[in-house]
Amino acid sequence: MILPASHRPTLSRDQLLKYVSFIYQCDSCSAESQLSALEGLIRTDPLRGLTQLQQHHQASIPFSNLILHYSQHHSISLDPDVLFHKLVERGLGGYCVESTGFFSIVMRTLGFKLYTSAGRVSKGFEQGVETGEYNGWGHMVIIVTIGENKYAVDVAFGPNGQTRPLLLSHGATSVRIAPAEARLVKESISANTDSEQKPWIFQIRSNAEEAWRAAYCFYEIEFLPSDYEVMNFSTSQSPRSIFTKTVICAKFLLNEAKDDIVGNLSLVKGTVKRNLNGDVEILQTLKNEAERVDALKSFFNVHLQPLEVRGIHGKITELKDLTATAF
């Protein structure tokens, strides 16, 4: 059977149940009732249902590039079945086109009307100094229609990402992890020669007293699977990409009682940090690969296999014990 070009993948019922079991941390017997409750909430209050789904996803599936470093192949596949195995069955996490791409499949399976678009990450955001310049296409967002409104959904911008659907409305502000905030503004960017083109700019700040910082921008244009294959190749293989130069793993912390995100955990290179409502604490400074592999297990429940661990040997991202005596 030849499928139309507009066809997009969905999950089987069994895959959806395994996903729900994973992100809600319930056994397989409870997954059916949990999924039924979620589907009921989506029917009666789709925005609340989507918010709950997004936050459980972000608290369970790390934002990571681990397999670019801890593997024998050092590559990223966007095949839906590969993503399901990697994110749900292995719990290894993934970066934007993996985690957000997979989340769009989940949303589509649950009946949401959506398409995906691409974003440009701000160079100033990466450098810590506002420049007004942006990188090329390198990020993914979901644009979903609920009722009369459109929302941007992004589950994979790391610790600085949004923790709930963000209304596509100029200046609309939302909490990320209190007191941190996010908003979307529709403005031209200085890099464009045509000032009439105004993308949505995702801006963040740590508290209400700080100035807004542009994180990335995007347009309301649908991108195709082949577009993401090109983006993914550059992001995962370019020596200039942060993902090929740095080991990253991060996930959000969900307070079940408050039913909200209250913080995040992050491992960047050799440092493990925790952010609880804006209070940042260094939990561990890692000296070597053995400590980093143990930290991934204890903090993120990521269990790497021996061949995966050996895959980082000799790479620039390998964490070497500088205190060891060289002979």
C-alpha cells in the first residue's frame, strides 16, 4: 500500500501503553487505567491534558546527546521505532529532533491537530551575550491547534526549555520553573534583510526583574521529515556543533503533589547540577568516565552497556582523570 506524502507515523496501542507506563512510572497493569484517564482529560480539557503529558515526558525522558558519545556508531536515527526503543525502552533520552519528534508522534496518536516546525537558536544565547544573530535551522517545535488557539510545544530545549504549551500570542508570558518565565514575541530579527518577516521569538528570563533573552526563533511553517534528516545530520556530525563537543544530559523534576515542574537536573561535561525553583546547587564534580557513567545511572536512571561506554574512549569528550599519574 502506497501511503500519501502527508502520512505521519503513530504509535500502536501497545507502544502507547508502554510509553504511559514509562512516563507515569506505573506498572503495565495500571497503564491502561492511566491512559484512559489521560484520554478522558484530553477530551474534556485538552490544554490541561497536554500540559500534564508534556511535564511527565520531560521529567522521564532526558534531554541528552549521550549516544553521540557513548556508542560504537556515534550517530542519531530519526526512525520512529528506533526512537521508541531508545527513549522508552532504554530511557537514554535524546535531543530536540528525537524527543520533540517522538512527542509529536504521541500527540498525533492521542488525536491532537498539529504540525512541526524548525527553529534557529540564538548565537547570543549560546555565547551569553546578546548579539541579535541566529544559527541556521537546528531546533524543532510543535505547533498544535486547541480550539481557536495555536500553541508552541517544545519538550527538548534542555534546562532552559518551556515546561508547558505556550500560546502563540505576542507578549504572552508563562512560568517555566518559578520564578523563571518564558514568552513569545513576534518581531523581526536583525539578521533578516526583509524586516516584514517576523518570526516568533522564544525569550526567557530567570525572574521578573531580569531582562528578557532571546533563546530561539521559529516561523509558522511546516517542516517535512526530510528537512529534519538534513538538520539532524549537521547537528550530530558537524565539529562546530555543541552536541559533538559536549556530553549533555538533563531532565526536569516533577512535584506530583503540586502537579508541576519545580526544577531540573543537568549533567554537562563533568558537572552535575540541580535547580530547585531557581536555587542552583552543584551536586557532584566528576573526575573520570567511571564517575560519569555512575552519575548517569544514579541521577538519571540511564544504564549504559559496556560497548556503549567503550565508545567514548579516545574522543575529545572523554572525561580523563587529570589527577592520575602519566607514564
